[in-house]
Amino acid sequence: MCVGDKCGEELVGDMSDKLGFTPEILNVLNELDSDFLKKYNMCNHRLLKDGALSAKTKILMALAVVASKQCDKCVVSQMRSAINSGVTKEEIMEAMDVIFITSGAPAVAACKDALKLLK
């Protein structure tokens, strides 16, 4: 399906190029509703773009939010995005401090698989 001037496959490709990997949710959204995929792409574009806050800061904020929701797969996806965006191990570990202070041990536990990506 096409949305505006881009088809779903092209949107997925563009987002994957920016992220450095393809989150499975992009393929699912493309199969189900390419209109929604376009909305998802617009949000993703704002997250990965410097503005008043740097893209790295926004990605770390997103990491903290999905960790607080205890979404393991979401944390892995945000961690990959952070690493591919040049976020350092030290910055991630400082974000882990914030996650622990604001959301507790369960949120940190949700980061278990994501933290393995730092090795």
C-alpha cells in the first residue's frame, strides 16, 4: 500500500536505515495499515531529530519511558536505537540510574536483555 508519495515498504526501509535495524513492529504495521505506519514514521522522525533537545537525549528519555512500562522488547528496540545514535555506555548507565530512581527494580529488570547489547 502507498501513503502519500511513499509505499509501506519504502517507509519501513527509510525508518530501518535511520534506526540501523528493523523493529518487527514496522513490518506488522506495514502489513496491517500503512496509514498508521506513516503516523508512526512521523513520530519516529521527531524522536531521531535534534531540536530543543538532542536526539540522544530524546532517545534516552524514550528508553526510560519504555523501561518504566516494563516492556522488554520495547527496551531492546530503544537500546538499539540509542547505540546506533551514538549514545555511550556511560550515558546509558546514567539513564539506568534515573530509571531505577523513578521506576524501581522492576523497570531495571525489564532492561536485562537490552543491557546485554552493551557488551
